Amino acid sequence: MAPEPPLTAAEKARIGLLTARMCKRSLAGENVHLGDLQRKVDRILDDAAKRAKKNTR
């Protein structure tokens, strides 16, 4: 597993907000779809990884 890229404060806040929304949705039941929020978190992490890779060159 690759190490997580360094995140900015704004990215940490967005991931925290999305995680809270996922928790709130999961309280509604087991059959609630969380894929859209998970994709947003993955996109934030991918963008941070691209930025870190670009800065190390």
C-alpha cells in the first residue's frame, strides 16, 4: 500500500466533512449508497498524490 500524500488544511477539512456525511448516511441503514461520497474522497487523495509527485520532480 502506498503512503498517503501530504494533504493541505482545506483537503483535510473536505475529507472530514465527507466522512461525517458518510457516517450520517450510514445511520439510515445498511443499504444506503455511499459510493458518491467515497469517489469524492478518492478524487481528493488522487489530486494530492499528483501534486506531491509533481513537486518532487
